[in-house]
Amino acid sequence: MRNFIIICIGYLLIGCASNNTMVVNTKDGNSINDLIENKSFEITSNFAAPRSVQLNLLMPVGSTPNNIPINGTVNYLVLNNDQVKAFLPYYGELQNGLAFNSKETGIKFSGTPEDYSLTYNENKKFHKVKFKIKEGREVYNVTVSLYNNLTSRIHVFSSHRSSITYTGVVKEISD
């Protein structure tokens, strides 16, 4: 009986392991490498994870303080050649006296990024895109992790807000 339990636990651990090495292609047959090489991809996020924020009364139904589903909202980060644009809902704290505009509470930027870099982590099998972009008085430092299974993680660090992370899916740019 003891051996049976050990074998079951072993299968469970192996079956639940994450597999970022599996390469998934888009509808048009492109892999994540093709999208990155062409600097042409779009990310739609499913979850937002604000950092150390007390939002218990303001969160959507089914959320936890560090995992808010946003798949029913309009959100995107698009990299097209040397241009980047994003519109991401924001849950967090404003800092540094940023004037609150009730019409635009999300993270929104568009333009040519500064300090753009692209690296590949051979051990963990993912690409990392880093850049800085300014929108009005606010400066965003953005790190995007892109995985072979067409998933992503976006970390946004702002000069005027607490940081936030988004997880989502990568696809070709929609027309």
C-alpha cells in the first residue's frame, strides 16, 4: 500500500509540472521565436496581480487581492516593429501626487520605447523583452516574459503607481 501511495504522488508531481519547453504555434503556424524575431506580436492578459494593495472592497467578484481576472475587459500590449502600445486595466495605489483622472485610470502608453533589450534564458526557456516608455509625466519600466507555449507575463513598474503584473497569451497582431 505504501508503494502505491508513493507511485501515485510521483505521477501527480510529474503530471503537474509546468512545461515551457513545448513549442506551440499560432493559427498561422508561427512560433514565439518567429513573433519575437519579426517584432510583431500582441498580448491579451487574463489576470492582473497588483503588488501589496488592499483592495478587498473594490475587486471584481471571484478575485483575490493578488489575482484579479480581467479577461472580460479590453486590454492589450502590442509590439509592432519599433512601436509599442498598451492599454491595461490598473488595480493599485497612485503615488507621487499624480492627478487622478476618472476617465483614464488604466495603464496606457504608445510610442517608441527607450532602452529596448531582448534576452533569452536558456535554462528556463523564455524570452525577456525590457523597455522604458514615457506617457505624459509618467515613466513605465516594462518587462515582458514570453514563453514557448504562447503565454506571457508583463511586469509594469511606474514612476507614479505601485507595480503590477499581468499574465496572458501571445498571438499575432490582429487587424
